[in-house]
Amino acid sequence: MNKSVIDLSSELITARDLRRAVGVLGIALPVLVFLGALIIFRAGVLGSISGSYHTGMRDVFVGVLWATGVFLFCYKGYEPIDDRIATWAGVFAVCVSLFPTTPDGPVSDFVKFIGTLHLLFAGAFFILLSFMSYKLFTKSDRKVIKAQKRKRNLVYENCAYIMLACVVLMAIVSFLPEGPSLVVKPFRPILVLETIALWAFGFSWLIKGETWWKDVAKKE
């Protein structure tokens, strides 16, 4: 009896730490590549987080995405659908690094095609994460939802809305005609939207990892 309790505790701790690790990676990625490209490699202000692939921060960008992908691939939820969604999200995270965004300047049609795939994989990645945050993280096996769980659910739902809104806005910005595109480009809309989406993703996973608002066990 004691052995099963110990094994269960160990498994829960591992799942919690994994969620926190995914959350930290999501929040850290924009900061690392932005500051690294700006300060270390003097590449100027990035047009997008994905654009760091074409700077000296490429290894960091790819490494964080692969780490996130592996963590998601290894993630085990409470039900089979949790595992499947997390696995596909991990696959798309890796694909985002394998199919880089289109660099600035004249490029071939093939490079543009790879950039389009990048956008599709990135969109699919955030859509699946939004689904996890909104539909899976909010589930509970309790008939009565406790106050802390209600707070967490509110965070999950809002993070899902933010990620989806960012995906839609990024799609709109990416396919703007040349005139409007030149007007909004100085404001780095893709950089801002990617950062907000990644922070929403990371924050939801930190909450799922019981970093804040965790349930307090009643004293006997």
C-alpha cells in the first residue's frame, strides 16, 4: 500500500514539473531570442520571434522549440485525448523549427513555400495549445468546483482566447496587401503577437503546473 502511494506521488511530481518546464520555455523563448539578437549579435529589433532563425540566435530558437516539442511529446494527461493533442502539438513545435519563416529580401518561390508551411505549423501549434487550455485544463473529476480551480479555469480560458486571437491577427497581418503591410511593419506586429501568444501559452502551463492557485488540502 505504501509503495503505490509513493509511486503515485512520484508520478504526480514529475507531471507537475514537466508542465512548469513547458511553461517556462514558452515564456522564456521571446525574451531570449529578442535580447540575444539585439544585444549579442547586433541584429537589430526582430520582425518576429521566428525571424531569429536567420540570426545568431538560431540555435537557441531551434533548441527551445525542440525541447518544448519533446516535453509535449512526453506529456501524459488524465485521458487519451490529452496525450494525443499534446503529442501533435509537440510535432508541430518541432516542425516550426524545421520549416523556417521566410527571410527578408528577395527569395525563391521554394523558400516562400517553406515560409508558408512555417505559418501553418505555427498556427496549428497555437490552436492545439488553445484547445488544451480551454477544453482539457478546465476539466475536473469533482462534482463541486473549488474556488482555486475556478480561478485556474478563468486563466486557462482567457489564455486560450488570447492565443486564438493572436493566431487570427497574425494571419491577417501576414496576408495584408503591400500598402497596409508597409504601414504596420514598423510596429513589429508579428513580433508582438507571437510574444503575447507564447506568454499566454507559458502562463497557462505554469498554472497547470500548480505554480499559483493550487488547491489547499483540508487539515484532518
